[in-house]
Amino acid sequence: MLSIIFPLLFILFHQSDVQADLIIKPSDSSLTRDQFKSFVASCNAQDESRVIGWRSPQRRDIPENDQDRVTIEKQNNEIRLRVRNLTTEDQGTWECIGMDASGRQIRKSFQLNIKVPITFHGDSIQYAALGEPVVIKCQVQANPAAEISWFKGTDKNRIESKQYVRVNEGLRINRVDISDNETFWCRADVLETGESRDYPITVIISKSVTQPRISCATPCAIEKKTATLVCEATGLPPPKYSWYYGSAFTCWSE
């Protein structure tokens, strides 16, 4: 039994000793910072140990170059990690690498989490053809990931009908009805941070414009008298009309 416990105790002592000679500030093992902000951390060595550098979550050694977005700054027995304009690529485990007096490599790390505020991607006005299927597009970017739910109308009634299906791109309407000519709400909740936002999307029902028809009062026209021509067509949204005259009057709707 002693022969089993002794190697285990040695391994635990060895692992704590690997990190004991390095001090990282901020000292928390897990940090959360906002996207697009700047970040700095320092790593100091104790006793006769020395700091060698920093390693990114992608296992890349960070060079010293003040022009880079991610760089290190050497100051006496301290090396600072400086990151400008944080992105989601910076999320992960950052390691400070050092060497003790015996030449053995030592390491200490922390977890960096990048907070991305809720951002909606999708047009605020979208069109849907009457009687056809359509996807109301609303994609959400957030870190931590957001939970998405949908509501309809000014009262924000939760959508639960089987007529509507949540998909990756947004909300699918299986068959567009005239009642869908309404405001839809794409809601994003990030439970880890308590952030919540609603995004309104106005859906306008569209219907193909019919062939325009020209009519006039009876009698249609009397020489040297005023004549009234009427152009009629149906569609959603209601069509707009333009008139042209060549060898005959032409009405164009769009």
C-alpha cells in the first residue's frame, strides 16, 4: 500500500511545484472579458526561476511585436501578455511558460472567456408570399450561447402552433396566412449572464400582382372632351401604377 501512495504523493507534489514558481495576475483561474476590449496579464517568476513567454489557446508561442494585436512585453523578470481588440479566437486556455533553476520547464495557466453581447442578424422588414412556406430569418450571435424563442403581435404572444417551426435560420411558417401580416419578435436569452433582448421583425404578406385591366366611363371617349381611364389590378402589398402612351394607352402595375 505504501508503495502505491508514495508515487501518488510525489506526482501531486511534483505538479504543484511545476506551477508554484510562477505568479499570474489577474490571479483568478477563469476570467471573462467583453469582446473588442483590451486585456493584459502579467507573469512573474519566483526565486531562481525565470519566465520564458506566453502560449495561446491555439498552442502558439506569442512573439514580442508591439504592432501585433496579440503581443508580449518583457519587463525584468516579468512578461506581460497584451491583447488588443479581443475576439472569440482568444477564448481558451492561456499558458505562461517558465524555467526553474534546474532547467525544468514550468507552466501556469488561466481560462479566458470572451463575452459577446447579443447581436441579431436579419432584416427588420421581411416579405412572405400568401399561401407559401417561408422562413423569417433571425440569427443570433452571442457568447455564451443564447436561447431563442419567438413571439407574435404587439402583445408578444408566445408562438406554440405547429404551423410554426424553429429552424437554424429563424422561424419557418409552413403556410403563410393573412394573419401573419404582423410583427414577429425574435427573443434571445443568455442565462449565464442574465442578458435578454427582443428583436422585432415586420412581416408583410405579398401576393402576385394580377394583369392590369383598363376601363373607362361610357361613352369611353368623345372627341375634344375629357376622358377618364381607370387601371385596376390586385396584389399585396397594393400595386402602384404607371401610365404610358404610344400607339395606345398602357397601364403598368408593380
